[in-house]
Amino acid sequence: MLKIEALPAFTDNYIWMLLDPQSRLCAAVDPGESGPVQRWLDAHPDWRLTDILITHHHHDHVGGVQQLKATHGAKVHGPAAENIPGKDNALADGQRIRVLDQELEVIEVPGHTSGHIAYFHDNAKEPWLLSGDTLFAAGCGRLFEGTAAQMFNSLQRLAALPASTRVYCAHEYTLSNLRFAQAVEPDNQEIAGRIEQVIRWREAKRITLPTDMRIEQATNPFLRSTEPTVAAAASRHAGRQLTTPESVFTALRTWKDSF
Ligand code: ZN
Ligand code: FE
């Protein structure tokens, strides 16, 4: 069983460390800078970094790759469709890889970038997902390269994963995402409760992740475009009646961009 630990980077990124306590081997996910990972390894000299997993090509996710690879010889896994520094293993949809003796499935989730991938560990008891900048706690990534239709389909695929799936995303955006979720659904009690909890956690300097798919289904507006209240709010904001879940999603994404 792996342990998963967050290393804060920049102002609001997390570099996830996958840790195998048995072998003392570890992997870093989206190391946008090498410093936090190097300091962790310096503090844990009996551990070895063997793998680097990349979700997409943005600098805050790949900036530390070359340095870590040069120092530790770690193998770099990343999306086939994107230019990733030092990439050794080019991954496409449906591919399965073994990292730290665990199987991970690659899910292509275009939208934030056109080649973005997520990594899913299908463990009946405790499945988990590395979602990068696609699915955030209570939100989703901005559309930099892909279309709203692509992002909608990508999120639909992730939403189909088991409700117990723990979701490890790459940024601490939870509170601001929840403020938007509450503007969309002012009467959603689970959103209201989650805001109070997240405010307490942030005051205590505590990380708000991982989230899980059940909480996201209940509070993330971008997974809730089939809900009549969400569709009504998006329609009001767009100034026209939106009739499909995809058009509701698109209107929500545009609304959030200027929220
Ligand atoms: Zn990004
Ligand atoms: Fe990012």
C-alpha cells in the first residue's frame, strides 16, 4: 500500500509524493520545481526517487523534472501528445503502467490542455486518482487549449469512477471554488457545510485535499450540470434557456472565468 503525501510548491501547487514504505522507493507527481522534492529526499536519505509522473506540460507541473531526473535518474512518464522535458514513457488513453509495484491506468482528459492525462489506481478498497489541473476540489481547470465539449467529456469520464475514489489534484483552489459553487447553488447544504469546514482547515494551515468523488458529485458544480437547480442558475446567468448538460457546463465555465 502506498502512502501519498503533499509537498507544497509555488503559491498554491501541490507536488504529490507516492511513497512505498516497504521498498523505500518513491515517485513525484508534477514537480513544477525540484526544491521541495529534493529537500524531502535530503530529509529522508534512505529513500530513492525512481519515477516522475506528469499530467500536462504547464511549467508549474514540469519545471523541476530535468533537475530531478539528472540527480536521481528517475524515469519520466507523461502524455504522448505533449512536449514533456526528459520524457521516457509516452502515455496514451487506456495504457496501464506499473509504478512502485502498483498498476496505474492512464485516462486522457483533454480540456485544460489538449493532451492532459490523469492516472487512476483501481483498488477495490481505496481507489485513487491523480487529476492534475482537470478535476479540482469543487472545481475544474480553465480551458487553455481544449474546448468546453472536451472538458465536459473528460469530467464525465472521471465522474464515472467509483464514489470512493480519492482525488489528488494539483492546486489548493478549494475555498475559491466553493464560493463559486455556492453562488450557483445557494441552497445546497453540503456546499455550505463544506465551506465552513474548508475555512477552518485553511485557518489551521491545513491542506484541503485529497477530496473524493462522492463529495465532488454532491458539491462540484462542474459535475452537476444535469441538476435542475444548476441548469436554472446557469441559464439565468447566460440569459437564455440552456437545454443540454454540455451547454450548462459551458455556461458555468464561462461564468467562473469572470467570477
Ligand atoms: Zn495547468
Ligand atoms: Fe497548474
